[in-house]
Amino acid sequence: MSETAVTIPVSVASARKPWRFTDSMIVPRVIVGIVILLIWEFAVRALAPAYVAKPTGVVLAIPKVLTDPVFLKATGETMASVAQGLGITLIFGTIIGVWMGRSLTFDRAIRHYINGFNAIPMIVVLPLFSLWFGYSGYTRFATIIFAAIFAIIMNVADGARSVPREYLEVSRSFRAGRLSVLLGIVLPASLPYILAGVRLAAGRALIGAVVAEFFLSIGGVGYYILYNSRSYHHNEAFVGVLLLAGFGVGFELLVNWSIRRFMPWYRRGDNS
Amino acid sequence: MHHALRRHAPFWLSIFAGLAIWEVAGRSTSAAFMVPFTTTLVRLWQLVVSGGFFTALLDSSELFLTGFVLAVAVGLPVGLLLARVRILRVGVEPYIMTLYATPMVALIPFILSMMGFGFAPKVLVVFLFAVFPVLYNTVEGARSIKPELIEVAKSFRSSEWALWREVMLPYTLPYTMTGVRQAIGRALVGMIAAEFFLSSTGLGQLIMIASQNFDTGGVFASILIIGLIGVGLMRLGLMLEQHFARWRQ
């Protein structure tokens, strides 16, 4: 609480304008957005062949694509695979990560493998996975898990390692059992790290799914984009890209929001 | 001596244990499925001797470096410009954030059908994978500069150049380097993706050929090499990041 005494005068001094969601933020954003769309539209009209995606074409394609059962089925397949993969990743990643964070021996035994696998560009395992699991949804599923799990493990391990020592000492002096220490202290304390890991993992899982669909030619949003751009339906294909972008951004915002909403004590870095 | 032994023993122990598990697993399964570590090494040696490996490595390095250097050369100055011109930054920020979170692989089919199979489209893929982390983190760093710092500098009649040198750069560079580290990882993924889905060259082609010939040893050897390159580059990125972040601790 002693901090507030310091921060208030500073923030008053620098409070020239209100910070967020004022007109001064929205107007430049809208202008930049319009400029980008105009440049895109006219550049394509002037320079590119007719099949190349342009804003008006994409907007016109949206209703058609969103009611197309093929697209809906593809979206469902990709999202179901990503969601299941992330679910499994979250469970096992958290278990392994907490174990690493709390046991030095286990950490030393496997940390080089986790770091190593995390540094491998996930896409190189596709040929191997397709050899193992065939040209099927299983390969996509395995790719999603491989793409996502190491990010979660590393973040959870960091979180479990950084549990304040006093918390653990207090719990020990109250003779708390191992399980209640784990569920009552270690997990909640590393929750922000878990969420940061999930944010990273979700992006990677999405990339893994799309790449796998390209590689294997199995149904999904990635394959929908590939198929339509091959047959010169770029506007339709671009709606798929918008969906993926929306998913990526939506997840980013959701995680940021839930950290602010449910873990207000947690601040990342020094930008408050 | 004793201390060093105790520190490094778990590392080597875990590496040997891992290799032993790999060896045993490889020997007890079909060769089409998995090959043991020793066979992988033999296959790798064959690739090195035949010269195919170095040609591939050279091709991939050229692609990686061209795309990555372009990404930093564009991302850093643009990011710094956005750092200084607040109105521009506010306007562009959400779009950079969106592109940062968009899986860029999804654009590969468009690049393929518009630009075909040259070197340029592949560089574009690597560039697109790598540029947004640099840009995003630089802008993030710019946002973290406390307005008071700039106000103080201004009230001491600091010149624009001095302001950049003393405040803007030291504040944003650590963030930029975080972006550079992320960009290294992403550029590597972009490189392999470009080599898989656009014209097939380099290390990506090496794996593709091996897997099409059901040469599991070749697949494992290529993955091992790319993995080691990935680890090395990641370490380099981390060193770079820590070097520039030093003054903040």
C-alpha cells in the first residue's frame, strides 16, 4: 500500500488526457483501417488479376461462405481438433510442468528435452507423424499436441518454481498435506503463468492444425483455404483466413481480459 | 572440479538416458516406424558425405537469413518510428496486434497462386512469419516508456537525437530483442513451411524426399539436425535478449 503514495502524484502529473477508449484512440484507428482497405482495394484493382482477394470481394463472399455447409463442417472439424488437443495439452502440460517446478531432480532430468522440443519448428515432425498416424485426423491431432504442449510445460514450470517461499513455509507450519499445498497454493499461484502458456499454445495449436491440413489434405479450415485458393476463389478462401485471425485475436483478448479480471494482483513486467 | 561434476552430471545422465531409450525403442519397433539413434547417426553421416546435406543447409540458410534480415530491417525502424509518433502508433497498433496473432501459414496458398515457385515468394513467407513479432514487441516497448521521462528530457531542452539515444532506444531495444528472439523461432517455422509448400528446397526438401522414399532414417536424421539448429538459434536469441536487457536488472 505504501506504493500508492508514490504513484498518485506521478500519475496526476502525467494525466494529460484520459487514457483508453476515448475519441483520440478510436479516430486514428478507424482512419488507418480505412486507408489500409482503400490501398488494398485499389492496388488489387490496378495491378493484380481479377481472382485476387480484395476487400469488396471478401465482404461480398462473407454471407455466401458463412452459410456454406462445407465451410461450416470444415470449421467445426478444425476447431474441435484444436479444442480437444488444447484440452489434453493443458491437463498433461500442467501436470508435467508443476512436477518440474516442484522437483529439482525431475526438472534436471527432462528440462533439456522440453527446451529442445520447444525449439524444434513443429512443422518438421509432420512427415514423421504422417508415417506414424497415416494421412488422417490423428496426425493433425498429434501435431496440435506437439505444437502446443511444450509452451505450456515451460510456462507452468516457471510458475510453479516462482511460488513465494513464505506461502510454502506457512503451509508447512500448519502441517498442510502435499495435495492441499498443490491445489491450494502452487496451482493458484502459477495460474497467470498457465494462462500465458495457454495463450502461446493456442496460437501454435492453430498453426499446427492449419499446417497439418495443408500437408495431409484432410478436411478443415486450412484445407478449405488451400482448395479455394488453388481453384482461384481467393475471396472465399480469405474468409477462412479472417476466421483464423479472429480466433487468434479473440483468444489473445480473452486471456488478457481474464488475467486482468480474475488476477488483478498479477502484473506482467513493469508496464502497469 | 567436484562442484562442476555435480552440476553437469544430471545433464549428461539425462542425455544418455534419452539416447538409450531412443536406441532401445528403435530396435524393438519396425524400421519403417522408427530407427534407433545409431542408425540415425549413420544415415546422417551418409547425407553429409554425399554432400546433399550441405547443399540443403546452404539453401535453407540463404532463405532464412534473407527473410529474417529483411524482417528486422523493416520491423525495427518502423517500430521505432511508431514509438515516437504517438498518433500513428495508436492508429496502427490494433492492426499490428491482429497480424501478430494471425497464423501466417494461412497466407501460403495465396502467395503460391499469386507468386508461384521462385525464391521471392519463399522469402516473403519467412518475412511475414518474422516481422510482426519484431514490430509488435517494439511498439509494446514504446508504450512502456513513461511519458514523464520524455517530459523531463524535453524540459532539459534535450535535442531530438539525444532523446532517441538516451530514452527511446534503451527503453525499446530490450523489447525489440524479445521480438527478435520470437522472430527467430517463427522464421524457422516459416522457412520449413515455405520449403514444404512452395518450391521444395533445402532442409525441408531433405525431409520430404526421405519420407516419400520411406527412408525413416533420413527423416530422423533431418529432424535431428533441424532440431539442433533450432536449439542453437534459440540460445542465440536468448543471449541477444539478455544482453540488451542487462541494464534493466
